[in-house]
Amino acid sequence: METGVKGRFAPSPSGRAHLGNILCCLLAWLSARQSGGRVVLRIEDLDTARCPRRYADQMEADLLRLGLSWDEGPGGGPDGPYYQSLRTDLYQAALEKLAGMGLVYPCFCTRAELHAASAPHREDGQTVYAGTCRALTAEQAAERAKGRPPALRLRVPPEEWAFTDGHMGRYGENLERDCGDFLLRRSDGLFAYQLAVVVDDAAMGITQVVRGADLLSSTPRQLYLYRLLGLTPPEFFHFPLLLSPEGRRLSKRDAAAGLDGIRLPAAEVLGRLAYLAGFNPSGAGRTPESLLADFSWDKVPREDIRIPVGLFEGG
Ligand code: GLU
């Protein structure tokens, strides 16, 4: 029976998928399907130079080979287009709405200036914007815009924004102290992830967001955007990150964790990922459908997961 639940995969295909991407899709798929929900595939290719279409096509092929299917996506659906690069009109409209509320200002800081002026770095490696351009007058901004095009930032209040994550529990941040005024559009004209993801999840009717814990700290900012734009936020489930055997975060450049380097059959890959995620104790090969009976968020660890040496070798 179909319920109102709608989950999504939202990969940024800047290279071949790695195990972390696949785990994300598996958990999103299981979480949505287990509650009778639909799944959307949205390609987060805002940065088209880094995410060429061939990587997106490869991502689709990899997911299908693993048996991770979707109901709406680049091939069709009621809320398309499903490539962020084709949705910029929607982001522009949201930006104008925020600007109309007097909350958007131009920022002329260079990368080096940002680095030098920013408040202490956060645990996740991001920096808190020091507010350098917050108080520029319209005249000062117009003068500086002759030199270089500005980025656009959202002015945030000194308020605590907290929520209860479906897996990680309560999490909150003070927007001004812990995040600072954040980017809505970069100086090269590309819209920022935070704005695009909120606009898209709302426009596509997403009710359930499953993603890596590296994005937990983005959620208070996104909830603030939902409120400003008058949109209803989804439920969030953040899961722990997969680490390489040496304890590093996986990246698309990590050959051993990329599908390019893994020779195992699809079911073996999923079975071993489900083992790491706590709901396939034997580690045997599994299809996504067969995992529906075993998956539950309670079994998934909350700490980062280190991939044991050799687990994905063979085949
Ligand atoms: N596109 C993001 C990524 O691949 C995920 C964004 C999200 O799930 O909110 O890391």
C-alpha cells in the first residue's frame, strides 16, 4: 500500500559513486520503502563543471545495477526536472523572496579574507562568517560591485534552531554564533546547496530526508530557510559516516571505496554494507527487497563506521 512517505536520493555526481553514497541510497530506499513510500532520484549537479552529465548517468546505472530503484527521477516524474542545474528559476524565485524580506546582502570577501576573518573553525571544518560585509551601505556595496561580483548571504538571527533527528536525536545550533550568515549564491552565480536543497525537497514533496551525519549541522540552517519561505520541512535521519580502514572520511578519490575498484557482485556489496550498518549480521549477499524485513533505524550505529581491511575485496 502506498503511504504519503516520500524519500529521496540526492547524489552530487562529481565522480564515480563510493560506498558512502551507496549506503546513503540503500538507507534512504529502505527507510522510504519500509513505510510504503515513494523514492525520488534528484541529481545535485549545481556545480555543472564538477558534475558533468556522464557522471550522473553512471550514478544512475550503478544504482540500478545494485537494485536501488526510484519512482521519479531524470527519466520522468511529476515534479521535474530532476537535475538541479535545470531548476535555477526556482532558486532565483526563493532568493528574491528572501531579498524582499530584507534578509539578503552582498558579500565581497575573497576566500583569503574569509579565512583570515572567520571566527573559530567548527568541528565539521566549516568556518563561521565574521559578518564583514553585513553592515555595508547600499552606496558602499555599489562601489565595491564595480570591482568584483558579490556572493549573496542570508542574515541570520542569534536564535537557537533545534530539531529531533529520527536517528541522531536532538540537535541544535545558535544560527548567529555557530553558523553565521550563510551563502545563498556564490560570486560566480552558482546557487548554494543550502538554498537549493530546501527549495527542491519542498517542491518535490519530500517527507523524509536520509543523509550522512556530515550534513547534520546544515539542518538548523535549512530549517530556518523552510520557516522563512513558508515551507513544511521533512523528517530528517542522519546516519554515521563510513571511514576508510585507516580512519579517513571516504572521498570520491578513494579508489578502494569506489565502485570502480570493487569487483564484488551487487548483492555482495549491499550485504556487506548492511552488515556494517548493523542489520545483516552474517554479511551474506542481499537484495534491497530482502533487507526490508531486517532494516530498522535502531540497529544502525550512531558512531562513524570504519570499513575493515579487505571487506570489499574479492569477487
Ligand atoms: N548532494 C549531497 C551530497 O551528495 C546530499 C545532499 C542532501 O542529502 O541533503 O552530499
